[in-house]
Amino acid sequence: MSKRRDKGLKLLAEGKVLQVKEGEFVVKSEKGDKEYRVVWNRDRWTCECPDFKKGVKCKHIYASMYYLAVRDVKNAATTLKEERTCKNCGRDDEVIKKGIRYNKSGPVQMYYCKRCGKKFSARTGFGGMKKRAEAIVAALDLYFRGLSLRQVAQHLKASYNVEVCHKTVHNWIKRYVKLVNEFVKSVNLDSSARWHVDDSVIKVKGDHIRIWTLLDSETRFILAIHISKSRGAEEALKLLKKGLEVSKKPEEIVSDGLKSYEKAISQKFSGVIHIQSSLREGLNNRAERFFKELKRRVKVMDGFKTRKGAETFVEGYRIYYNFIKKHSSLNDRTPAQSAALSEDCSWLELILRASKR
Ligand SMILES: [Zn+2]
Ligand SMILES: [Zn+2]
């Protein structure tokens, strides 16, 4: 399945998806010698290709789905127009652009309201360049859904006529993940009856680092992430303590039964029941699933060059997992929506919220 999903994204990045009308697409084959019609009708996708006839969701369908996801981001970006609303009178009909000012964070679009005779700066963190904004939002979205930096750059050229190299794309991602992270840090669950904890390794420059995750059972909301070298009890304890910074002590903690968890829980979490999934298959699926998806995403990137790079990625992925990704197990809602923490479910909304603070 994941192969087809990745190929679908690639088709989109290469500009091989064309929407012919609402709910109908023409997708070119990888080599470009064939075309397949993809139709969305009565809540069902169909495609003309042999793969679909075998009864699987083919890459053309994935490509069309991603096309729609990107279009939604594009539409959402038009709400950026609120940046040119006069802060004095609340209207935008007599507002004109009035040059660009450069400050520490880069260029900022300036506006002038003729009605009030007042000048003001764009309030979004984008420097007021709408096209760029759309490109940035699309870049974040596609990157965390699985495109490589180079594929994102290709797509921006094809769809937005924005020419940037993959390094610029990477810089955007770092910058906006940081911005949004500052905002989402304050969004947290008050209490969670059951925690799931798990850990796994990812490659950094031929070496490995260990990633620990802690999530709320009911909503799948990731409460804490911890990164370390070792797998000792002291590291497990750091993860659990991070959980306590944002939520009350749970009644139960589910783990895979690693001794480090047992030790950490008995040391500092007396009264909390430790449930070990090694005793019953599937008990810790919720945490394992996070790593399964994270690793599938990491695989496309061929590892990380620096630990810092890996950390930024994991931070961004956590935002994606909590706020952007609609989980089928949550009736197509995000963990943040399920927990009634935030209805925002696009990078644009998160960026706008974060930059208003
Ligand atoms: Zn197909
Ligand atoms: Zn005004």
C-alpha cells in the first residue's frame, strides 16, 4: 500500500494530474505514455487502470486524492487576505500596498489604508507575499505527507511557478515548524486516563538515535516526545516526566514491557498501573502505529545528516500527527479535534494562529 501512496505523491509532484471537472481527473502514467481517468463518485474512487481492477487503491487514485488535499490548502491560503485588513477600521476596500520593510525575520509587506490615512504591516508571519505563502503551506503539507525536499521543489515550480531550491524548502520547513511548535506547545490535555509509551530508533549519519513517544489512549494525541542515545530507565523517566508537564498523572501506562519503563514507573509513578503489551498482543498498537508511520516517512529521506535535523523533523511530524493528519480510527478527525483542543487542521491555520501571538 505504502508504495502506491508514494508513487501517487510522485505523480502529483511531477505535474501528471489534471482535474477535468469536479470529481474527475486524468492521471498520466509514470512513463507518460498512458492516461487513466479517475473518478470520485458517491464516496467511492474508481480508476481505469489494471491495478485498480485487481481491487486495490491504485497510485492514480492516491495522486488524485493528494491533488485535492493541495487544492484545499490553496483555497485556505486565500484567507491570507485578512492580512490586508486595516487594523483601524477593519475594512480592506481602500487598502493599498505600501512597500516592503525588512526586519529580522525577513521582508514584511506594508499596507496603507486611504480611509484612515494609516500605515500598517502584514500580520502574518509570511512577509505578506501571498504566492509564497501558498507555496510554503503546500511545501509543509506535502513534505510531512511524504514527498522529498526535491519533489516538493519540483511541485512548487509546476503548480505555483515558484522557483526555489530544495535547501530553501528545507529552510521554510525548519522555520515554520519552529513557529508552529511555539504555538502548539501551549495546547495540551489536562488529563489522560491511560498513557501509551513506546520507543524506536532512526538513523542519523550512520549512527542511531532513540525516539520515545507518549500518547493519550483515547485521542491518540501525542503528549511528549523524547530523544536520547541510550535505552535506560533514566531516559524512560525523562519521557514520563515530560508527560507530567502537560497532563496529570494517568491511572494506567501501557508499554511493551521494556524493563526501563517498569523501573521508571515503580520509581516515580507509584499507584499507576503498568500494563505490559507483551502479555497481550496488540495492546500497545496506538503507540506502535505512530512509529510505523513515522518510519515509513523517514524511509523516503534516506536517514538524517545531523541530530538537529532529525529533531526538527520529529517535531514537525508530531505537529502533523496531532493537528493535520485525519485518523480513520478517530472517524477522520485529528487527535487535536478529538480532544477538543483545536479545530485547526491545516498548516495555514496553525501558522496564522501562531503568528498572531
Ligand atoms: Zn489507477
Ligand atoms: Zn482603515
